[in-house]
Amino acid sequence: MLALLDLLGRRWALRLLWELRQEPGTFQALQVRCDSMSTSVLSQRLSELREAQLVEKNPAGEYQLTDHGARLLTRLDGMDEWTQEWARIIGSPAGKSGRRS
């Protein structure tokens, strides 16, 4: 469990998994979808996610979730629902930092 939390806690790791939830993407497409993250960080995260067998390259050369990666995201769906509820409670749109001044 700690190894998974360590991996998912790395900057951009969850975002990459989230971006791949609906469709595969090339390296360049993922870079754009992730707000122009640096190529070195993108390369490192994709390598780590592939090593963890959460992401793979398909025959077209695009990155996609493995079955394990897809199952992990289904377990995170509850967290997304919780986040939406929490954002309503604190009066912040989901996806924002939720910080109050």
C-alpha cells in the first residue's frame, strides 16, 4: 500500500492516470492535456507508471491504462464523488484548490 501511495503521490502521476481514463494518448497529446508539463517529468512519470503496470503502450504507440490501472481508477471514483460533495460544502468549485483567504 505504501508503495502505491508513494507512486500516486508523485507530482502529475494521478493526473496522467486521470487523463488516460477515457482515451489513450501519445506523449505529445498527454503533455498538452497536462498543461504542458515538462518532457522530462512526463517521461519519468510514464516510465514509473509503466513499471508499476498501470500504463502501457498500445500497438499505435499511444499510452493507455492497463486493466490494473483502469481498476484502480474505478476505486478512485468514490473519491471523485466525495470531492464534489466536499467542494459544495466549502463553497468551492471542484478541481480548485479549495483554499479560503
